[in-house]
Amino acid sequence: MLASATANVVIALGASGTGIAILVVLRSRSKRPRAVASPVVETVVQKSPVAVPEAVVVPQATVAPSVREKAGRTRSLFASAFQSIRGRSIDAATWDELEETLLLADIGIGLATRLLDPLRAAVKDGSLRSPDEVIAALRAGMTAQLATSDRSLHLDAVGSPNVWLFVGVNGVGKTTTIGKIATAQAAQGTTVLMAAGDTFRAAAAEQLQVWAERSGAAFVRGAEGGDPASVIFDGIQSAAAKGIQLVLGDTAGRLQNKSNLMEELKKVRRVADKAEGVVNEVLLVIDATTGQNGLAQAREFAAATDVTGIVLTKLDGSAKGGIVFAIETELGIPVKLVGLGETAVDLIAFDPSEFISALFE
Ligand SMILES: Nc1nc2c(ncn2[C@@H]2O[C@H](COP(=O)(O)OP(=O)(O)OP(=O)(O)O)[C@@H](O)[C@H]2O)c(=O)[nH]1
Ligand SMILES: [Mg+2]
């Protein structure tokens, strides 16, 4: 078993008062491969020395956040609109305010209209009388939009590895999400292998490897510029040979051009299907701060790969949480996970009622 042509120095900085610590991994270069001490980290097909960043910083925390506390920007957008319309009778300004709020939250004009039109009609015919009744009816309408999706992550293959592939444009949080999922799955006793299918960027595999080491996951990588599909294939075969239950496959978010990326992802999927595992999730990672652009991305990726669910990251920094509704209603793809920060615990299962409560209470 060979390691990459690098040596690691790990410095952990803790800040006990805040519960936050920073792990800094410094890398010094050496010419020769060396034996790896850890049995869970494996390096395959290390054909050429890889330029690595001098420092990879991965933040750490221990307490899982709630949507209510972290999605503050979307929450306060709704709160201030509701406060303003509660203070007066229902008039044109009420509808303007509600529509503007839904649009600022990036719910999209189509769905905003579908939500508000019946409320307008109900006010006209007298079945809704007060701003509070309008707000309650809006809440019911938005809840109904998220009612039916199956949000479970499938881990049901027995006797061969479950394979979850992660796709999405660059910078949305694919690699970080894999790290968070590996940490959570390992805590539940699931054995995990990460396959570094992003061979486009030199630092990508290094970043994933840090998460593998921290979560105790096995790790498979290829040469920079190598074939991503074969890295994923090797990862699945390696997991099958070792009886590892879950393979998390990272992919590149950017190539020379977009059609290359989509073709590559199709190939990754085809090849993964040939390996001795079951691809039971293809998770599209979307950055909530991009709002409606995320919807456009979702359309493209869904056309190229069989996306089974969405991971909506960076909801902690976004007022555009309404994109959840747009994605589910326009594309029919369930939002399964939500990212609420950069640390290992900042990923939670998407719970529509908790999310809606955060917006309305
Ligand atoms: N605030 C916040 N930051 C996040 C979240 N998820 C990821 N990030 C940050 O977003 C940045 C990009 O994350 P990566 O995981 O490297 O994104 P990627 O999709 O793998 O990017 P490429 O490899 O370039 O395609 C990092 O700084 C992460 O720490 C989240 O839920 N909230
Ligand atoms: Mg990445």
C-alpha cells in the first residue's frame, strides 16, 4: 500500500469557549512514496507527483445546528414581511409585500403566483379575513408543496457496496458534504470509502483525503488528470473486496467546458453501474446562495444523470431558502439534506415542517 509523495504534519488548534477548533494539515514534499501507517487510507494509481496546497484547513465543531438558528437570513426576510402586513388591513400593499418576499427568497415567480392567487380569491370571497389568516393560509400552501417527497437516503444494498455519487458545479460543497456524510455514517457504524473522482484539480483529492482521515473512511484516488470513472470503479471494487458498506464518490465541478462535464458524469455513472456495487443515490449539490441559478443547474444535471436527491448547502449564509420549494415543485426532485455550515456536523436531514416553522414562527 502506497501513500502519496507527501508527508503530513497535523496541528490542531482548539477554542474550547466557542466549541470550535481548526485542523491545519501542513504538507511537505518528498520525492519517494512511503508506507502508510493507517490501514484505512489507501492510495491507488499514484502515477505522478501531485502539486498540493501548503495548507488544507478543515473547520471542526461538535454540536449539530438547527435550521431555525442557522437559516436566519431567510427567516428574518419572512419575519419582517409578516410583521409589516400584520399591522394593517389587507390591501394591495399586503400582496406586494408577500410577493416580494417570496421572490426575494427565490421561490420563483411561477410558484409565488400559484401560492398567492388562491389567497387573493379567498380574501375577495370573504373566507380569509385577517392578515393572520392570510399568513396561516400561505403556510398551509407552502407546506402542501413539500408534502410528498421521499427524502430517505438509500442504504439498502446487502452484500455489495451502496454507492452514492455527488455531482454539482464547482464550489457548491460536494467534497465538504461527503466529509460530513462520512462522519455521520461512521458514527452510526457504517463502513465508508471515499473515491476521489475529481481528478481535474490537484488539490481536490487532498481535500477529500483530509476528510477521509478525520472520519476514518477508506480512501481511493487516481492520478491528476486521470479518468474519474476508473477511480470511482476502483473505489467500488475495493469496497466490495473489503466488505465496506458505503462508497461516496466525489466528482469534478468544472472541466474545460460544460458539455465535457456532463459527458464525463454520464460515463462515471455508466462505469459505476458495471462495478460490484449498487448506485442508489446520485446527489446533486446546490449552493443555496445562488438561488434560482441553482434551479438552472439542477435542470442540466438532472438531464445528464439520474439525480435522486438534492443537497442544499450554505443555507446558513443565504436568504434564498425558498429555492427548496422551487426545486421540488419545478423538478420533482426531493431535497434530502441541508448544509448549515462548514464543519462536520453542519449537515442535517431536510425536515419540511421544521423548515416551514423556522420561516413562519
Ligand atoms: N457556510 C457554508 N459553507 C459551506 C457549506 N458547504 C460547503 N461550504 C464551503 O464551501 C466551500 C466549497 O466547498 P467544497 O466542498 O470544496 O465544494 P466542491 O463542490 O467540492 O467544489 P469543487 O471541488 O471546486 O467542485 C468550502 O469553503 C466549504 O467549507 C455549508 O453548508 N455552509
Ligand atoms: Mg470538491
